[in-house]
Amino acid sequence: MNAKIKFEIRITCYYFFSIMCISSFHIKLVHAGSLSMDNLTELTTDSGVTIENVLLKDGTVRIGTTDSDGKLLIVTSAPSGSPTVDQSNSGGETPGLAINTGRWQSFTAGLSGYMTQIEIYGNSASGWEGVYTLKIRKGEGSSGTILSTDTNWSWGSSSTYAWKSLTLSNPPFLESGNKYTWQIVRTSTYSGGLSYSTGNPGPYAGGYFYSGGNYYDFDFKIYVDVLANHNTLFIDSGNVGIGTKTPGYNLEVNGSAAKTGGGTWADSSDIRLKKNISDLNSQDALDTICKLNGVIYEWINPEEHSEGTRAGIIAQELENVFPEWVTERYPSGKDNDLIPSGRKIKSIQFPHDFNAYMIEAIKELNIRINELEEEVRTLKEENKRLRLKNR
């Protein structure tokens, strides 16, 4: 994977692959680039998620569309909408540790999912509104990568301790077993306080807050929304490669691909979606198709393509007839040895336009065959009359 690409990975562990069990798989490409799945052995993201031996056993892959039909598409997956308390601590013995310029508490995620909500037990300075900024960080402590930030969290002006709840505006994805930290910083003039327990270890085993030689555990609740029943890969932009590390298309497969249940690929063709419709001239279609040349060949590097004798079309020849059907990309694997450095190779992509040309070309051939058959029938009848006349 290109190190310059940033991904947001959302995974729910249940039953998916042999090493980890997954019921949800969500990748969001933050910056344009390429994601390669060449027997993917490792994929690491800023949030620390590492995946091994990825197998998308079920669900839908969608790229660049929101259509709902088919298996090879793109769709975003969303939280289930039913967050549950994943980590918590309560019963702080001592109230009143002032928030001031910042307090934090590390915790260990027990579930994989979106952290959508947090509750903290605290108060505000009497008669003064307490306003805070909450940050969720990767790892333990106040220096880890920031995964989410919410500002202007108001706690009101009551000095009575109570659970203060916040729904996160940009829920970060938490992976089970990893450590994270919530950090709260005062943005108002006056600060409230947090209830806490002391001790090393304290009552909460999944993390702590350390300050001035003392260990604390604040009272808090972390809500996680698990991605239930979503088996989806989502990529905003960029390319996906299977069997290649340098995909040049939205989806590039180096090797075989199959729909074992049969069927067809979906392509929108509703007349209500089209305009400026006119007939394709069948004679022109035949003349155009006849300019193409079919060949048989073998690949120089069969390990990059396929073994044995193949039949097809030469891209450079097709480009002379249908230039828009030929694209360029950089070679991969051993094919790099055949092409000058920095140069691209030509690839063929047959759109459904080809079907229209073939249909009209066959119709033109049928017209010509019918005309020839009629001419032959006429000649036969004329020949028969001449033979009878000459007897």
C-alpha cells in the first residue's frame, strides 16, 4: 500500500476470515491513491488497524456509484444506530479534580465499532457555564494522534455533580483490544471538576490518568456502535487491485474473475435516461467492424497474464478504429522489463458500444445475404427458362 494514502478502516469482528472473524468491513479512502489487494497480507491505518489474510466472503463492493443492484458496486456502511456501553467506570470516591487546562483518561476498547457517545461525571463552577473541548486520541496519554474533536461542549452552570453526555460529531472507529484516550480541556473562563478514584491500579483496569505522581480513574462511559450486518468495502476514490500492486483502473484484476452463479453485469440502458437517440447505420457498422483484425497469440510473461494460446485484438490496431476504447496505464510485474522506463502500455476496454456495432453489422450482413439469395433465386429461374427455350 502506498504510504502516502490515508484510510479510515471500520471493521467488526464476528465470523469473516480464518484468522479474524469479521461481519463488517469498511474502508474509506481519505486521500486519492491506490489500494492493492495482491493476496493482501497486511494493511495498517492511522488508527492502528492491521488486517491479515483478507477475505470478503459476502456482501457488496461498490466503486463510484450508489446503485443498489449487483455484487460489484459501491456503498457506504453506516452504524447500526444502537450504541452500547463498552467501557465505563463509576463510583468515584473523591469529587472535585478541576479540569482547568486539561484532563485525560485512557481506556481499552472492548468492541470494534464507532465511538458515538461519551458520558463524564462532573460539574461546573457554581453560577458559571462550563464549556469544554473533547478530543479522542489514539493510544494512551495526551500526545497520541487525534481521531476526533468536539468543541463547545457545554456543561451548564450547576455545581451539582451529574453525568454529562456528548454525541460525537465525527465518531472515530475503535478496534477491540486497542488503547485510546479521551481528553477534556476547558475553553470557558471557569472550570468545573471531575469525580475520580485514586490508586495504582485503580478500579478501572483498562486505563488511567496520571498527574503529579498520582494515578486517577475518572467516572466515564464510552458508547460504541457496532456495524451489524454490513459486509461492505467502500472507497471514495482511487483504485483497487487484485493480483496487482499498481492498479490503473477503479477495479483491476490480474488473473481470473468469475460469477460462479452465472448472470450478467448490470449496465443502465433505460430509454428514459437517454437523449439524442438515433439509429446506428448498419452499413457503417459493418464497414467499421471489418477494419478490426482478430489474432491469436501467447503472452511473453504468462505469469502476469495467462498461459497458453489466446485470441484477441491488438490495442494499437483497435486504437486506429476506436481510439476511445484504448486506455493507457503503467506496466506491472515482469512486464516492466519489456517497456522503457516511465512509458505506459495500452489496454483495451470494450464498452457496450461494441454490442451495438455487432448487432447492426450482423443486420447488414443479413440484408446482403437476403439480397444475394434473391439474386440467386432470380438467376436460377432465368437459367431454367433459358434451358427450356433452347430445347
